[in-house]
Amino acid sequence: MAKIAFIGLGNMGGPMAANLVKAGHDVIVFDVADALADALVEQGASKAATAAEAVAGVEFVVSMLPSGEIVKNLYIHQDKLLDVIDPATVVIDSSTIASEDAVEVHKTAKSRGIAMIDAPVSGGVGAAKSGKLAFICGGDEAAVDKARPILEVMGKAAFRAGPAGAGQIAKICNNMLLAVHMIGTAEALNMGAAAGLDPKALTEIMAASSGRNWSLDTYNPFPGVMEGVPASNDYQGGFLVKLMNKDLGLAADAAGKLGAATPMGDLARQLYDKHGDAGFADRDFSSILKMFAD
Ligand code: NAD
């Protein structure tokens, strides 16, 4: 069993750390919100007073934080964890951040002889709780392989997208495409319903035709078509619009820097920004259907 520091115990990090504890690992937790660390202690983790204390003598460091700024402050600028982490440690940053921020942390880690991977996740809080996340990794193959046994406790799959920062790029490519097909699915279902079609029947037809996609056949945005999805629970829970907005912003920044044309991604971003501003920031992203239905 490994000794693991876990930093950032929010909606995602809390259940991810809990799964490591359940699997029998020795987990030392830290969060600036102390009560979140206490909740993990109740589940069998131990608590550190500072991030630097958490990483002392561990084999792995996992972080799950809100932004690139916070990740860089933790590892490089303020807490300077990369100055105190033992070179034998593998650092796994699972936060969704800009690829260039991830690369900056990678470079600093490398200069200290520390192996690091960016490993953002696909899957929301439910997948974090059930240990069914998909990790999308960037970094050296050897580092990804070393991290794999730990990732496999928290997830059902761990992919290597490429070198440092590639995990972040692959993740935002996926989420940009997700936004586009969710919007397309919502507007098609809404138009069919406006013409008097039963959205359930229309879903069945399109799911067996060339319009088939994940937003249609697994996460349907039309209320009542599917059980157990946010659309059938007033769009509560799920993947929040504000998080989709964050990911579409990262995608737009990356596209700008790469000179890649993403007209559909840009339009999806505009629509989701408008939708968030209309009071849906804390609803599931499939609620975009309401923009057309209302
Ligand atoms: P969250 O805001 O619930 O949790 C972040 C945690 O980090 C908070 O508990 C906060 O107190 C802590 N934190 C902030 N600064 C810190 C510091 N300097 N040191 C220690 N702890 C600090 O966010 P979340 O929903 O858990 O998301 C975390 C990351 O995962 C984000 O990058 C997000 O984009 C990504 N993500 C989220 C989801 C989701 O559905 N929530 C899905 C996929 C990816």
C-alpha cells in the first residue's frame, strides 16, 4: 500500500481521496477548507496542517484544484511544493487547467528530478464517488505507468494522450465536442417537439440513425425521455453549466494560441455563457434545452 498526499478535497477530490483510503492506502489530506479535511479524517485519512507537511515522505501527490493559478501557486510560487517533494515521488495533478500552466509545472518538476503527470478527469461527482472516472494523462510514459495503480483505484480507465500538457488538451477537445453535440441534440429535440413529435419517439429514431450521439442516447436533455439523468430531475446535479463555461474558456484560449479554427466551439461558448448568465450556472449543462424551449 502506498503513502499518498491528497490536496484539494472539494466535490471531486473528497470522494477520490475517500476511495484511496477505502482501498487501504495511507492517505494524508490537506485543503484550505479545514472542515473538508476533517471529513476525510473521519473516513480514515490523516490530516496535515499545511500542504508542505502533507507531501513529506510520500510516494504520490494527487491534487484536485479549481484553477491553473492555484495549481502553480501550490507547486511553484507560494507553497513551493516542488522545492520540498522528494524526487522519488510521482506528482499527479488532476485539476482541469490550461495546458501551458500544466507544462510550466511539468518543467519545474523535471528541473527538480520529480516525475509529474497532468491527469484531468472525465466524469463528474458520481463517477468520482463510484471510482469510475477516466483519467486523461499527459507526461512521460514511465510516469503514467507508475501512477496507473493509483489512478485505477479512483477510475475505470487511464489514457495517455501524449507528453506534458497533452492530457489537458485532450480533455478540453472532448468537452468542447460534448458542448457542441449537447446543443445540437437539444435544438433537434426541441424542434421535433415543437412540430408535435413525441421526444421519446424522436430520440429512438435519431439514436438508430446518423444523428446518434452520447447526449442523445445516454444523457438526453429532454425532460422525461430518460430516467436517472439531470433532465428528468429539473437539471439538478450532473455537470454544472459554470464548469462547462470554464472548460469552453480553456478551449477558446488554446484554440487562439494554436491558431486552430473552432467556430462551433466558439458558438457553443457564447451560448453557454448566455445560458449561465440567464440563471443556469448551477444547473446541469443539458439544461441548455431550456434556452430553446422557453
Ligand atoms: P471544488 O471547488 O469543489 O474543490 C476544489 C477544492 O480545492 C476546494 O475544497 C478548495 O477549498 C480547495 N483548494 C483551493 N485552493 C487550495 C489550496 N491552495 N490548497 C489546498 N486546497 C485548496 O471543485 P471540484 O468540483 O472538486 O473540481 C476540482 C477540479 O476538477 C476543477 O479543476 C474542475 O474543473 C475539475 N472537474 C470537475 C468536475 C465536476 O463535475 N465537479 C468534473 C471534471 C473535472
